[in-house]
Amino acid sequence: MSINPHEPAPPGEGPKPPLDEASLRESLKRCSPETFEAALAYQKSKDAGLLPGIILGIVERFLDPEVKPRLRAGDDNLRFVEDLGLDSLTMMEAIILVEEVVGMPINNDELRNLRTIGDLKIFIDCKARGLPPPPPPKHLPLELVADLLPQQPPFLFLKEAVLTPRGATGKYPISGDEAFLQGHFKDNPVFPASLLLEALGQLAVLYLLGGTDNHLTAPVDPGSIYFTGCEGVRCHRICRPGEVLSLSVKPKRLRLPLATFEGTVMVGGEKAALAEEITLTFAYRAEAEGSPAPAAAPKAAGGPAVPASTSAKPE
């Protein structure tokens, strides 16, 4: 029985032979010309720096027109199912096409861990460079977020989160039922800028408590984490009821007793707020037993807080 070397095989069945230019053009005929050019250049150079553009171009080919602007906004935290509307079969089609174009297999076990654009980019990049793939991210629903965090409703601004060694992402839909929106502002509800920073601080706390960072040598005590400072804060847009805050934090420096993060808030693919540095104090659980709260803590036990001055209306 003859086998077409360019016919896609089920994911994970083995290395794929490189496509010639005509076959590559046919495979990517419904993708943008930029995607084809990047794929053609990758076939010749194997430059891993070309992979993000190829991946985005292939994923875009399977999206509904109204969703494509979200992908083009460049948010790696976009989820294939919840944010981009891809069902499991369409996702499989996209993965098979990625395999075919870049010539590397993705087995079903690996596929289960690829839930966001960022997951897929990092995974393919590791494969291309011959590096072991990163450990699968921890996906935490609201129940697990609330179990880990000292903050609790109504002062909990995370509905779900994903933890990886590189950082954490989270979501908070602004319901409009938050009590503080009745007065912020009268007849004009706007989510306070100070609480955008609080939400980022809570996500940073969750990252420390989740234990995914290799620099953490023991479990962190939740009662030891306090906010100490925030630098380089910028607010770029107003956030209103009905919108979903997409939060992300990345560790910049982590050395006991200080952890410094960069944080970003996105809404609908637009940058809402940026904090260049959010710094927390923390202690390991064994060290914290029997120790008083740090004198520099600006609030009682319960986690990070932001200065009251940041609650001004964002520009």
C-alpha cells in the first residue's frame, strides 16, 4: 500500500517529513501569506524564532471572524476553548496542521496540557530546540483558589487561575454586583484601579502558595505574605461591569524574604493596567511558626493590599 508522505497522520505518531514548497502552500492555503512565508523560512532555517508567528497564523485559520481580533492582540493567556471558541475536534485539526507544517509530533497526553496560546508556543519551542517540555500547568478553579488564598469573598478577585514555573494567570469577571461599585462612581460604575492592583497582588500570592517556582525551597506560609511596595503603575483604560479581567504575573526576583513580580491586566485584548514591580514579603511555613507578623506589613493578616491612593479613577 502506498503512503503519501504529506498526508497528515494522527497526532503523536512520529516525526513528520518536511513539506516541499507546493505542499506547504496547499496546506496553508487558508492561512495568511505571512504565515506561509514564515513556515517556508522555518523549513529552510529551522529558526525557532519563527514558530510563534506560524502557530498564531495556523490557529487564526480556524477561528470565527469576530474572534480573530482577540488573537491578534497578542495575549498568550487566551484559552482555546473558553476564549477562542475552539471545540475539541477543531483543536485537533489545528494541532495536526501545526505538526504537519513544523514537522514535529504532539501526542495525545501532551495535547491535554495545551490549553492556552502560550502553552502551545512554549511547547512547540521546546520541541524545536530539543528541550524537555515544561511541566504541565496547574489549572485552579474558584474552589481551589479559595482554598489556597487567605483572601476570601467578597474580597477575592480571582475566579480561576493557572500556575506555571514562569508565572501565573487568572480571570475575574466584573459582575456589577460588587457592593463598592454602588459608590465608585455614582451612576457610573468603574472597577477601582486600586483593586486592579489588589487582584494582581492576590495572583502573586497564589503563585507563591502554589509552589511551582523552583526557587521556593519549602512551602510558603499564607499568613506571612504582605504587600510592601509597587512601582511603575500605569492604568490605560476604564474597566466596567460585564468585562473580564485577564490577569498575569511573572516573577522578576524571588529570594527570601522578598518576591517581586511584574503584573499586567488585559480586557478584551486591550491593556488595562501595568505594574512594573509588585513586591511582597514572605516566609516559609516552618520559619513562620510562632513568629509575629512583619513590622512593615501595612495591613492585618490576609495578604497583599495596595495603597489607598491608588484607588483614584484611572486616566
